Amino acid sequence: MAGPRGGRRGWMVIAVLLFGAILVAARLVPAVRWFFRQRADRVVGEVRRRGIELPAFKLTRRGALIHRLTHDPELLEAAEIYARENDISMAVAMARVERYGREIVPSFNAFLYFKVGIPLAAWISRSLYDIRVGSQRGLAVLDENALEDVSVVFVMNHRSNIDYVLLAHLMGHRTALSYAAGEWAYAWPLGRLVGGMGAFFVRRGSGDDLYRRVLERFVQMAVEGGLTQVFFPEGGLSRDGKQREPKVGLLDYMLRHFDPEAGDILFVPVGVNYDWVLEDHSLLQPGGPESGIRGRGGLFASAAGSMVRNLLLAWRGGSFRLGTAAVGFGVPVSAREYAASRRVVFRELEREARIEEVKVLARQLMQTINDSIPPAVVPLVARVLIEAPERTLPEDTLISRARSLAQGEELLDYEAALRTLAMRRLVLAERGAYRPAPGAETILGYYANSSYF
């Protein structure tokens, strides 16, 4: 007889296959598309009655947004310059603008977001982790009524691809989020689900000037339209558990035309920490998970392999959960107040001077994110083991030292952390004492690095 773990796996496979079948039907059968549009309209009314406001920009049909983007005066001028510099016709340049627009612009569907995506995000998040929410100071702004002419942008550290899912679950009763999703989100059927939930796709490190201009104008339109966005200033997953240096591209796009008289941008810092990151093995390999893109396994092979490996290990250990996922919401940063305090008018600065000012803001945002990261018990225990001058630590000593690093957090299960590390063969237990297992220093260091606040 299949146990509960086998049942969960079976339901997960069935859910993915069912979702893929629905997407195929929606593409091929007009009646199916009509059904989902009707359901989406009903859901919009329902969520508004629950107090969740959806801006007109988010509900605008994808085709209309693409048309608006491709007929934008700034992009028409950029296409002319691009055509001239690359010795191509204006028609070819505009065809590229349209292709980039179709690639970037999402197709938000309220039914898909609130009736499929959010329940799925809740199921995934709570199946994998015990969720602990720390500071909630940043959430208070969403409960106020004075958010007219304000665009809310959540800025978050990036530890796992589960970050997207976790935040969507926690904010599902407050707002609909739009993510800046990377290349991983193109995989079918995930790409259709991610796009339908309002995420827009971003090519990391693209050297195409025209693509960057199209992306920039879309981001600016989204900010002006009051879209609630989420982006990761680091631009990618942490490879060593530490925060990466911030990337300023998307942040600069948001601020290039920023007019404090017309509205405000409120940056809400979100810090996340995990006892067990699904992709940890792939993040620590040479080249990171991106090495799987051109490798034998193809796109996302290394990250997917790490996820499967960790899930199987957790199942064999007798529990589907991977410990705790801790989330904190820090003090928001107002772009209007920030600009006034530094006497900066972003839209009047030349590019080099503006980029330098944006970098200053990016570093401040990274600090606010760092301040909002709650402690997680496995990183604390890993840090004690890495830093201990002794080769082996008695359990009482190890827990006492970890507790001293926990910033007063009482709801931490140190015994469970030790069981997890032992089950993963990252520590060895010897007569009530623990020491790092041979070869485990790198992965223990990865977790230890996320305990420095």
C-alpha cells in the first residue's frame, strides 16, 4: 500500500499533468479560453469585495499592453536609433520591439492567480516548510488607506526559487504580486503559469540595447500604473549564503522618470531564511545552477537534480518538511522621502550620476533587507560548528552557543536542527557530541553565512 509520501508525490505529478492539459486546451479551444475569461472576471469582483485592490494596469489585456508598449514614443525613437546603428530597416527593428514586448509582458488572469496559483503556493509552501513570520512592520503600509498614487515594490533577498512561491502565499490575502522572473520561468508548463500569475520575464545580463529599452519602458509603465511588484536586488540566487552585491538595472528603470510630485514608490524590504534550501547542492557547484543550461542535462538540470535529491533525502528521513522558512517584513523606504533627504531629482541626472545615486539607494535597501531577515535554527547551529575552536562540541554547549546568536528568538528547535544535519550526514554524532562530517564544511559554511545579520 502506498504511504503518505508516495501519495503526495502522486498528487504532485497529477497536478502538473492536469495543469499542462488545461493550458493546451486553453490554447486550442476558444470555448475554454472564454470560460477562463468569464471566471477571471468573477474572481476580480470577489477579491475586490474582500478588500484586495487590483490596479487597472494589471487587469489590462495583454494585447493592449503590448500595443501600448510597441507604440510608445520613447521606444519608437529607440528603434530608429537601433535601426540606424545596426544598418537594418525600421520594420525589422520594430519587429524586434514587438517580439521583446511579447516576451516580457505578462498575461495576468485573476482566476489563475487566486483560484489556482495561490492555493498551489500555499500547498507547496506548507508541505515543504513550517513557516514563521518575524517582523511585520512592512505589512502595516498595506493595511493603511493612504496608498493613493503609491506603487508598492517588495525588495527581497534571494535564497531559493521557493522565495517566489512563499511570498505569493503570504501575500495572497492582501494583494496580487508581479515578479521579475528569470530564465528559469520559461520552462513549460511553468512559464504559462508564471505569466498567467502576472510575472514578467527578464533576461539576466542581456547585451541587447533594444531589449533593455523595451524592458525599461515596461517597468516604468508598471510603476506608473501602480502595479505591486517584487524584485530581487541581488539579481540571482546567493551562491554562498551571503548577500550578493546589488544589481541596479531594474531599480534604475523605476527611478529614471520618477516624479515625486506625481506619486511615490514604496520599497518594502523582505528577508527570508531557510533551514534547508532545496537547491543548495547546485548553488555550491562550480558555475552554480546556470552550468546546467548548456550542460548535458539541459536547462535547469543541476537545480532540478538538487531539488529531487533533497526531497528524496527528506522523505527517507520520515518527514516531507524541510524545517522552517522564516520571513520578515522590514521598515519601508519611500522613494519620495529618500530623494528629498538627499536632495536628489533622479529624472534630471545624467546617466552616470543617476546610476551612482541608484547604487547608494540599492545598498541602503540591501541593508534594510538584511535587518529584516529572521534567524533560522540550522544556520545558527552550522555557524557554531564552523566557528568552534574545538573539533567536537557537546550538545549542551553547541545549543547554548547557538541560542546566544539567535537575537532573542525563542521559537527555535535546536534538537530538530541537529537531527536534520545528522540525517543529511553533514554532522557526525558521537556520544552526545557533534562535529562536522568530512567534506561537509562547504555546505555548512553556506548555511552559516546566512546567520550573520
